[in-house]
Amino acid sequence: MKEEKVSVSSKFWLCSADCLCGTLSGLITGGGMTYFYTKYLGLDEGLASIVWMIFAVWNALNDPLFGYISDRTKSKLGRRIPYIRYGALLYGVIFILSWFLWPLGGSQTALFVQMLVSLFFFDTFYTAIATSLYVLPYTMAESNQARSGIFVWKIFFTLLSLAAPLVLFPLVRPDVGESASRFQTIMIMLGVVTTLVIFFSTFFYKEKYTSDAEEAPGLWESICQCFKNRAFLVYEVISFTVIFVQTILMQGVVYYFDEFTVPMPLAYASLGVGAVCGIILWIKSMGKIGVAKCIIVMSVAFAAGATLVIFAGQYVIPAMIAFFIIGLGFSGGMYLVPLMNGEVIDYDEAKTGFRREGMYAGVNSLITKPAISFANAAFVMIIGWFGYDNAVKAGAQDAMAKFGVKVAWMALPALLFIISAIAMKAYPLVGAEWKKLKEELSRKHEVER
């Protein structure tokens, strides 16, 4: 296969747009909207919970629906770029309006309606833009080497989008009784900058290949075809695991440092060094042994690190070693799993003749989004079994409860990654036959271009 090159400007603008899109989403769905509407505007917590439950249904269903629509889109700009370019303005506007009281008034009913409508439209535009940005690397480049260059950039920008809401919102949020003008001004500026960056980014990248939308199968048939793809089923095992583990790690980290005297800076430094070493390791190994074997090694490594935390995570040296190993696995989840997703999509096109990145992204979200709820519920349930007392001050839990924190935090991640390593044995996209199929697909795209 002829090796591809993706320009630095294309990588930068794609990842910048993705980063800011994710930052706005993190501010809205990462607790910022709930705080603003309940603590500041006075919406009842029970009504806010109902909003989120209603929203959860739409949040799960709109991904495969939009994926189907975008796969069938035909325009001179391609299938994805129209949604990114023209969705950016609407995305920025609804983000800004979400932080202002609408003319409906400040009654409980009015606040309930405003929060629900804001979430509905915000997530609709977010799905249109984020899904398109997510699948673009699979049409900007065809080889794993070229795609990996994009995903290395995405790792750095993704970390920024995860950290920004955690740092920014606590610093600028309005307290009860205070004026929200400073906060709202910052949200306006952030919304405008995000809109401009996303809009102008679309002039620096493009899709290289697509398929005839008019001949593509219908919605239900498309969903069924995803589940008939054995490679996709294996991919979903590891994809579900990664989302579950990311969620439970973020949830349990506060409990862990509350109960154990392991210094947080040392733990995070070990995690960071492990992640950096992991990126170097996976980049070098991917070209030599392939994505599938790398994911098996990554899964076993993460499971080993998690197990070490369970049985020796209360001691500084073992904890630092464990965090280093977990960092290796964390970077693998961010780098290798998207590459695997690209292979799954390529395989589908080779078998069906249609390019359906959007459909696969949507069905993946439909399956993996429940992992977020399962992780939150599982952690709380497990620490309860071990006698964790919420009324006790930090560091004062008994020995069994302390051990329960480690089990709740790391046992399920270890188990899921072992299952993932075993499942990867059934992954069909390895060996000479897959390489031949990939080369045939490359020649097909060369003819289409």
C-alpha cells in the first residue's frame, strides 16, 4: 500500500475543533448545567433528575440516527463537513443561551422546560458535530500509520478537553446570591471562540473517499449489518470496557486518596510517565505486531496494574508501579482502540461496498453509553457491600471499607480487561488475508478518487 501523509495543519485544526467541541460538552453535561440550574437558578433537584432521565433516552437514540443520516448525505463538501461547518453556529448559540434565564420565567415549570430543551438541542448539535469529527480520521487516511499520526495529536487535545471543564468551572461559577455576569461573559467568549474554530477548521481537512448514499441500506438493515460484523462485536467488548473503566476510575479516585496516604502528586506523575511511555511503546509496536496483539498486551497490562492496586495499593512504591502500568494501558485505550475501530469500518466496506463510519459510531454509542451508568452504580454498590460509611470523615473508614474502596475501584476494570484480552482472540482482522483485503480496498479507493 502506498503510504499516506496527513498534513500538520489538518491534524491541528481537526483536533482543535474536537477539543473545543468536547470542552463545551464537558461544561454542560459534566455537572455544570446541573449546578447552575439547581444551585444558582433554584430548580428542584428531583425535577433536574427527571430532566436527565428523559434526556438519557434521546442521548442514546440520536447517535445511530444521526450516523445513518450522515452516511447518506451527499454534498460537494462531503458527508461530514456540512454538519461540522454549519452546525458550529447553532452549537455555540445554544451553549450560550443555556446559561441565561429565558423569557419563560423562573418558576419550577419554566426552569424544567428550559433545562430539558437546552439539553435536547445542545446534544443534537453536539452529536452532529462530534460524531462527524470522530469519524473523519477514517476518511482522511486509510492506513493505520497515517491514522495513528492523527490519533497521537488527538490524545493531547482530548486530555485538554477533559481537564478544561474540571479546572474552569469551579473557578468562574457564580455562587448563590452573586451576579452571574462575569460567568456568563466567559461562557459567551468560550461559545464564540469554539464556533469560530470549528467553522474555520473545516477548510483544512476533507474526506478522501465515500460511497453512493442512494444505494446504501436502510436504517434497520444498517444496524443489523453492524451486528453481523464479527470484528465489530469484538470491538464492542473492548470499547465498552474502555468507557466503563474511564468512568469508574474518575469516580473512585477521590475515595482512594481520601482513605490512603499515597501522595497524589507521585501517583499522578507515575500515571503520566506511564501514559507517555505507553504512547511511544504502542506506536513502535503497532507497526511490528499489529493492532490486535497490542490491544491484548495492553489489556493484560492494565489488569495487572489494577490487581496490584487492590492488594498493595495502600503502599507508596507498589502504588506508583501500579499507576505506571495503568498509564500504559490508559494510553493504549486512547490510541489503539480508535485504530481498531477504523479497521472494523474498513472491513465492513470491503464486505458490503458501503462506507458507513457514522452508522458504526452511532451503534457504538448506543452500546457503550450504558457503561457510564453501570460504572457509577457498580462503584457505589460495591463500597456499600464492604461497609463504607458516608457519614465518616475522610481517612476514618475501617479496614474492610478501605479494602472495599480498592475492590470497587479496580476489580471490575481488571476483570473486564481480561475478558477483552480473551475476546481479542476472536478478532478476524489479522494476518495475510486481512492485509490482502486492505490492499484491495486501497486500490478501490484510488480508482474512485
